[in-house]
Amino acid sequence: MTDRNIHEDRGRIQVSGFDSDRVRDREPISDWTDESSGETVGRWRRGFRKFKRNRSAMGALVVVVVMALASFFARPVEMFGVVVQPFSLAPYDPTTILYLGVDSSVNVYDPPSWQYPMGVDGSGRDLFSRLLVGGRYSLSIGFIVVGLTASFGLIYGSISGYYGGNVDELMMRIVDTIFAFPGLILALIIVAILGGGYWQLVLAFSLFGWAGYGRLVRGEVLKIKENEYVLAAKALGARDRSVVFRHIAPNAMPPLIVLASLNIGSVVIGVAALGFLGLGLDPSSAEWGTMLNATRSTLIQGPGGQIPWWATVYPGAAIFIFVMSMNMIGDGINDALDAQQTGVGRGGED
Amino acid sequence: MSLQRFILKRTLSIIPIMFGVSVITFGMFHLTPGDPVTQLVALNPDVSAAEEAALRERWGLSGPVWEQYLDWISNVLVGDFGLELQTGREVSDIVWSRLPETIALGLFGWAFALVIAIPAGIYAAINKDNLGDTISRFLALSGISIPNFWLGLMLILIFSLYLGLFPVLAPSRQSLLSPEMLWYLILPGITIGTASAASIMRVMRTSMTEELNKEYVTAARAKGLPERTVILKHVLRNSLISVVTLAATLTASIVAGSVVVEVVFNWPGLGREFIDAINQREINVVMAITLFTGFFVILANLVADIVYAALDPRIRYD
């Protein structure tokens, strides 16, 4: 018996540590499986998992969600005459002047008390209610503007980077030109020309705000289009449009998302700055920057010589906390998506 | 490419951008309905149609748009921005008279940013992941997140009103270089420099951390150089290059910041003039300051690029 075995094994190369079962499970020729084709999803999922482990970013996300919900549920929302959202967290309407009818003992610039936790503003309105409702303006403008500008910048940058040559030259000169103006200055001028208002503000920050995304995406596209899979798609006869939007643009997304998340904060600051300069929304509206503008002149001497710090501290702190949280989320996304790239590289080891 | 050639090429490349800047500036004000004459007529209904036409002619508002543009740009090129409509003063005089105040504020902001950010960045990179690093990173994140107008108001509230250390608002006119004026400059300077300080600190920390992992650092340490020399002579020099690339962006943000900060502190510079001009619909003044800002940012970019190319020769081959 033993003799025979030895005979059979003669001439064979012994390979130790080789697991033949793994080879059998594998598909021949290529290692493609249904599972590995889910690569794009997997990449994002891996980034998301990493983000979830980032405590400060998750904390910031909670803050942003709470602020968004608080401002949404602050007062009932009506759309086309139908009440969409009946809850009301804010005790008073942001425009209600308290000493007229509600509570005649209230004075202008009453300090914070149990009944009015953030005090009363210069027109006798409840600051806490105004602060809650005010979040609607800043937050929604921030997200709308970033959505619009990032989408347009993605298209613009993809076209410029993909076609190259004179098209690229011209398109990038336009971006350079826009970059010569600080964004706030352009927004100021647009609002000065169009007048204040919600959609005017959106337009003011969107009209030129896409340039940064355009430049970023173009740079990414220049790198991505050197990849073999782009050449393969072209060789298979894919049209330019499908090469750009199916193969190139999706791969330029991670840095775009990082920039977008960091930009929401700067748009919110910009909106508040315009409000503070008296050029944003209606002076009586509860937008945070506009609220600061209303108390600016009385910061130095309130009635009776006291300083009404609450009218300045709270609205500004709301902007600060929101922007800080957005920036922490942006940093978190940045880390998560960076890690995803090295994770792909290390994939073979584990 | 030699450095001279690079400078020449890069300098020539700003010409189309400057043209674009002038077109955007002109276009924003002239492609919108309601020129200054229409507004003036709306304010004074007794102006006759003939007077209106004459006024349009005199201010160069008749004729096709491109003709108006050529008219305007040829005046601008010789430094003539027209008159301020209400006072009849030369717009260029107004800009020149307000400029020193804004430059003083911007320079102070820059100096503050560099003095704070570079040591903080070095400290954070050396003590990576220590408590000190965590605190300085948190402060940097706060610095880029805080709205400058609110920071200004808070500084006034704390240092001027409660502590009484600083005068509240700057006087409207005062000789700029007097020690008294320097005292007025501190709070607005800090306000305008904070965001830049935070950005520089973050960049310094990242690039220093990267540089510290490179082999030349190991080599320098291995040959027995004291850590101080390694950091200050080798690592710092290479990390500062990334600050140069940031400089142009930060200059633009300081220019934009000056508009807001000058209003907060009642600082008599170009930024406040800009806001006043917008509120009073002084289009010539607004256009002049807009164009000036654009040209200034372009030049800042040019200088930053040239410094970058001089420090890092690889850039010239891009």
C-alpha cells in the first residue's frame, strides 16, 4: 500500500499551504463574481461605515438633524392652503409682538426668563421662537444652493475636462474670471440689483457659486479619463455623453461631495452676512443674520444702560453651531472617502 | 522653463481674465433693467424727456451695449471711473482716499493670521494626536466656522463693553499711522484674520505631518541634527510652500471679509464705502470698487503663483 502511494506521488511538485478548495470555488479565467460587481455600492458602503465610526462627525450630524427638525416643526407649515405640518414647537409666532395682546408686562429687550428663555428682542418679540423659525431660511437656502451649484459644476467640469483643447481653455478662463471676485461681493451686487428675497438670495449664491465645483471636477476628470476602462468604453463605441456621465462623472463624485458638504457652511454664513448688512430678506423676517442686523445699533446701549447681549449672542451662536457641525461632517466625509481609497488598495490582503 | 519665461507667460495669461472681469462687472450693472437715469427720473418726476436723453448722452448710457462698454473701459483704463452722482466727486478720488484704511486692516489681519497659525500648525504637527493637537484642531475648526460679523460683535461685547479695554468704534477720520489708530485696529484686525489663521493652521498641520514622514527627515535626524534644526530648517521650509498656494485664496477672503468687518467696526475703508454706495445706488462707485477688487485678487494670484514657482521649480513645467 505505502509503496504504491509513493509511486503515485513521484514526479509531482508538492505545494504546501495551498488551498485547492478556494481555487475550485473561484470562477475560471477571471475572478469576476456577482458579488464583486457590486463594487461601486461597496465603496460607498465602506465609506459610510467609516463615517459612522467617526464620533465627532456623527455628533455633528445629530446636531444638524436636530436643528433642521426643530426649525421644520417650529411653526405649522402650510403649502397651497393645506397644512402639511401641524406641530408647533415655538411658543409664539415669530412676528408676534408680545406686549400687544399676549403679555402686556413684557418690555422691549427683556432679559432671558423662564417664560422667554432667550429673552425678548428690540421689537418685543420672543427671541427663542424667532431663532427656531429662523433656521428654516439659512438651512434651506444652504442646501438648495449647494445642490444647484454642485450639479451644475459637475456637468460643467465634466464637459471641460473630457473635451479638453480649446473648449477646456475657454471654459476654464470663465472659471478663472469668476474666481477673481470674492463670492460674497458678487452675491452682494446681485442682491443689490435684484432686491432682497428668498429666491433672490438663492440666485445670488448660485449664479457664480458653481465655479469651484467646475474647477474641481475638471481636475478629477483629467485624471480619470486616463484610466483603461474609459478607453475600453470608447473602444466599445460608447457615445461621449455616456462615457462622461456613466463612467467618468460617478468617479469624480467623492471629492465633489466633500467640497459640497464644506460649502453648505459658507453659503449659510454668506446668507447671514447679507442679512446682517441689511441686504438679504425683509428686515422683520426671522433670518439669523437679519436678526443680528436689527440689534446691531442697540448692542452698545440698550434701554436703561444695560447691554442686551442675548439679542446678539443667540442668533450668531445658532449660525456658528450649524456651520461648525456642517464643517465637522465635511471633515468626516473627507476622512471616510479617503480611507475608502486606501481600503480598495488593501483589499487583497484581507 | 526658466523662471523669467514662466513669469512672462503667467503675466500674459492674466490679460484675458482681466478682460473677463471687466465684462462681468459691466454686464451685471448694464444688462439689468433700470439704469441710473431711470432711477434718477423715478426720484425726480419733473425731469423732462429731453433732459433725460441729454443725461443719458452725457453719462454714456445711450447707444448699443458694446459701445457703452468700450466707452466705459477706455475711461477706466486711464483711471476715470466717472463721478459720484450725488456729490459730483471723482470716483477714483474716493477709492484712493479709502484704500489706505482697508490695506492697513488687511495687512494687520494677514500678520495676525501668520503669527498665530504657523507656530500653532507646527505645534499641532509635532504633537500629533496629543491633547494639544486636539485642542488646536478644534480651535481651527471653530475659526473657519465662526461668522466674522458675529465674531466682531462678540469681541466688541466682551473687550469693549464689558472689559472696556478697547474703544468701541473707530473715528471717521484720523491719521492712519498714529499709535491711537493702531489701538483701534486690533479688534477688527483679529476679526478679519481669524478665518485665515484657522485655514493656514489646518494646512500647516497637514503638510507638516506629511513632510515629517519623508525620508529626508529621517536622514537629517540620522546624521545627528538636533530636532529643532530638523523642524525649523528642513520641514518648515517645505511646508510653507503649501501656505503660499493658499495665500491668494485667503487674500480674496480677506477682501470679502473687509466689507463685513468694516461695517461691524465702522471702519472708514473701501468695504464700508462699497456698502454705502450699494445702499445709495451709486453705480459708478460700486463698479469701481468691484473692478478694483477683481484686479487686486488677480494680481494676488499672480504673485502667489510666481512665488510658488520660484520656490518649487517643478511647477514651471505644468
